[in-house]
Amino acid sequence: MNDRLWTWPNALSFARLLGTPVFLWLVLVKQDWWALGILVFAALSDWLDGKLARILDQTSRIGTLLDPAADRLYIFATLIGLVVRDIVPVWLAVVLVARELYMGLPLYVLRRHGYGPPPVHFIGKAATLCLLYAFPLLLLGAHEGAWATVAKVIGWAFTLWGTGLYWWAAVLYTAQVRHLVRSGDNSGELKGAEPRP
């Protein structure tokens, strides 16, 4: 891992970050097709930047921060837009935001013991991908027609699955932190590790 700022994977993550406010504005003004285009780009670039980082050997510390930050911003922006438009209920936003607030506790414990964030877990990444695929489908489901009904059903399936996985990942991270702290392991296994999704 290096400290390079300007790499292809980082450029994709920056592009995702810059697209977040544009996406939210498009959702709020009901320009759904443009918003969907940006959201599809965000989902595809999320997969592509990790792939490029490995293929081009361009993994960087800033990239390990940018990638999950961009994912979270899109999830948060989408939740705001979908709640304001009454496409998803407020309770869903509360459940997802509560998970992020909860994750501050194990991260705080890790920092107190001299560790960085835990490494990216497959369950957390799967949860993020489920949510990033669910929201465009829910946006499509807000329209009329048979295809919108199908999109809504599949979108809610992804949403519930992703939300469950999101909390499952939080439980796994908590258990990992608890084991590390109780064992008094000072091997540095998690020091400087990648942030968790």
C-alpha cells in the first residue's frame, strides 16, 4: 500500500464523491433517469476501482478511505431523497443510520487500544452492494407499469437483505474488536487496516 493520491482507482472514487450532491438534487427534482444513470455509475465504479487497484497495483491509503466514504455518502444521499419523496419509510433510514452511529463505538474502542479500523469484511461489502443495487430499483419502482412493480419487489428484497447484512457485519466487527481487546493481542494485526464498510 502506498501514499499516492492520483491513481485511476482514486479518480473513480473522487468522481463518485463529486456526483453525490448532483444525484441528490436530481432525485429531489424528480429527474429519475439522470439520477439512475449516476447511481448505476456509482455502483459500477465501486466495483471497478477495487479491481483496478489490484490489477494496476495502485492500492493507496487515501483510496481505502475514499472508497467506503463514497459508498456511505451515496447510501445517505439516496436515503434522504427516497424518504423526502416518500418512496421508502423513515424507519429504514433510522435503521441504517443507527448502524453507522453504532459502529462508532467499536471504532472508538479500537483507537483507545492503538488500532486502526478493522479490515474490510466480505459481509459488509456485500451489504453495501445490496443497498447500492436496491436503491435504483426502488426509484424505478416509484413509477407506473408492470416493470416498475417488478423493480419495486426486487428492490425491496435487496433492501431488506442488505440491511440485515449491514447489521450482521456490525455484529461481526464487534465480536472481532471484543476478542482483540480481551486477548490483549498487541501484534498490530489491525493497525493501519482498511476501513470497514
